[in-house]
Amino acid sequence: MRMLDDPTKITSDVVGSVIMYHHMAENFRNMSEVQYDLEMILERLSQLEMRDGKK
């Protein structure tokens, strides 16, 4: 097994990964809160007829 050239890079990488994971979890929570509304909007839009008669 090879030793790392600069072990301090591990710390910043781990901290960065935890921060990114937190952002991902927040994004998931926020999207989950509006998921039902967005799905209902998409469903309604899919039922509308276009002016030229096409769906």
C-alpha cells in the first residue's frame, strides 16, 4: 500500500463530501415536498388539447 503525498487532502475531501451529501439530502427533501404538486400540474397539462386539435 502506498502512502499519500499530502494527508491533509483527505480531510478537505471528506469535509467536502459531507457538505455535498448534506446539500443532496436537502435538495431531496425540498423536491419531495413539491413532488405531488408538480405531478398534478404535469398530469393536467397532458390532458389539455392544443389549439390545432392535437394532444
